[in-house]
Amino acid sequence: MEHKPPVPDASGLKHDSMVDVVEKGGRLYINVELPGVSAGEIDVRISEGLLNLCTERESIDAVLSSNAADQRFGDVIGGSKEISDCLRSMLEAATTDANVLLCGETGTGKELFARAVHKNSSRSQGNFVAVDCTVLPESIVGSLLFGHEKGSFTGADKTCEGLIRQAHRGTLFLDEVGELSPTLQKSFLRVLQEHRFRPIGNHTEVESDFRLVAATNRDLLQSVAHSQFRHDLLYRLQACLIDLPPLRNRTDDIKPLAIYHLDRLCQRHGFCSKQMTPEFIQTLVHYPWPGNVRELINSLEQALFMAQQETTLFPKHLPQHIRIQVAKSALKSHQTSNRSRPTPAERGLPCLQDFRSGVFCLAEKQYLASLVHHTGQNVSQACQLSGLSRSRLYSLLKKHRISLH
């Protein structure tokens, strides 16, 4: 009987091939066994693989260096190191199918990053299903997520496909996942493990091959410590963890963000394109933006309507509370700066009164010394020339230790 060689799989390696990575002396070595393949061919295949890895990283860096708002990133704008690091992590996460947890304050763009992960993944042709966990009504949350059969409860007049099933072969985005109730956390943990669930009123389980991206503005580790969030669910959520920085920590991005969103707002509301004065931009930069990018966009929209047909935006067009807070911060900074300045005494200078006294005393001493020298130590002549009485002249000469002999 003729012997047939092992059939290669999709990776190109035969089924009885062996590839192993070992560490020796702090370096990594690849052991490869390919029956019937020469060592030279093995070297070529490994080299090609490493080249592909390098090319992929270079392409990621090239995309980031372009720093353009395109279909990869949507409305994620900025070239600061903080946002570039997040974009790099997002692109790397998109190449896998691992769960992603996005952490950050409200308004930092967590949903934008979630959509970017979906857009750059192999599931981009599938649905992106967003679920806001803060508004899930407890009474019908099971029906919304898992779906239900017709007649399974009062009001179920037709079969409904749940949100989890709608994300089949796509991405399921759980926004503010920290708000899930303990009961729902337990139910969803099983779905995340098995990717199977039973709709309400159905006797069989349904499959959903979804990729999970979750987001939170909470410290979930602290929630776990307070028994408000399941630790086993957290471990599954954060296979890839991306921390989004607040806007106050990426002030270099404020100007490009303002330009981009102002142009979009002008187009949306039918205004002509508007310019921003340097003072307007500086006001934006010095405001702490507790509501982050979302607050920035809302403030630009208010400024746009305040300016109406004016072609240039000034600080006066911004909401009053922003201008007041920036002014207070500037005043506080000025006062702190003044308090931090050394006093004249601390700088080695006397106060004005002491300075005046010192200058007068020195001038008086020099005058008396010149007077004695000019009159040849003749007291009568010195008194006549200076207008001093004899007793006053003797008193001043004693004070300055000037001798007549």
C-alpha cells in the first residue's frame, strides 16, 4: 500500500509537525520538526513568518503616524502620546478575538473606541450591538438580552430575538458594564463562557458567536473588593484592557478636537465655517473638562449659537461657567505665584524705609568726612559752612566715628 504524506493544515504545517518555543539563557529558540522538509526550507518559513509580524507592526505604526480621522478611528481625534498609545492598543486588540475592557471617565470616547475595535476586526461585516447597562429595566432585561418566544409572558405577542443573538458573528458592546445587577452578572458570565443561552419560553438553547467589548467608568477592582462585581466576570472581561485618558491629561489634542468638531457642527447646523481666536483656544486648553470630549463638543455647539453669523469665535461666546472657572484658576495661579516669590528681605534686599535710612546714613558720613577735610578740621569754619551748631556737629562726628585730630 502506498504511503501518503501527512496533509498540511491551513497554516501550512503537516499534522504530525511540531513547533515549540523554548527559553535558554534568557533567549527564545524555536524548535521545528517537519518530516520530509529540509532545514533550509524550515529557515525560510520561519523568516517569512517573522517578516510578516514585523510588517504588521510597521503598518500599525504607519496608520498611527498619519494621525487622520478616517474610517478606522471614526471620531477619535488626536496625536498626543496618550491617545496614540490607546489607538495602538486598540489596533492590536482588533487583530484578535479576545474580550476588551475599556476604562475611562464619562465622555472620554469609550463607545468610539469600541466601534473602532469592531471596524478593524474580522467581524466588521457583522452587527455592532450596543447595550447601555445603565438603562436596562430590571423587569424586562432578560427578554431584551436573551429574547423570548411568542406567548411566553403577558404582552409577548410575537417572538423577539434578543440583543445577544443579534450580535452573532459581530460585536456585543456592553456600555457601563459595572452597572449590571448581581443576578444579571451571573447569567451573563455563563453566556460569556458558553456563548449559548435559552430565550424566555424556549426549550432549546441558542448559539451566539459574538465578540465582547465592555466599557466602564467605575473602578471594577474596588467594586469586586466591595462585593458589587463578580471577580470571575471581571477576569473574563479584561483579556485586553485599555485605559482611556481624560481630556485634561491630553491638552495637546484640544485644538485639533475643537477644529474637527466645530467644522462638523457648522455643517450640521448650516453655519458658515468659523475661525477661533488664540484666546478662545487658550480658554479651552485651560479648562479642566470634567465631562471630557463630550462636554467640549456641547460647549462648542453653545459657542456656535452664541456667535450666530459672526465668522470668528471669541472667549465671550463660550458658556459663562467655563469663562468664570478659567478666570478663577488664572487668578489663583497668579496669587500662588506671588506668594511663592521671596520677600525683599528673603531676596537679600531691605524694605524701602531701611534702604532709605541706610543711604541717608552713608551720605551723611561722607559729607561730614569731606567737611572736616575741606575746613582743615576747623570747627568754627565747619559749623559756619554746614549750618550746624557746635554741639550738633560734635554729636554727628561721634556718631560716625570721625576724629578731628
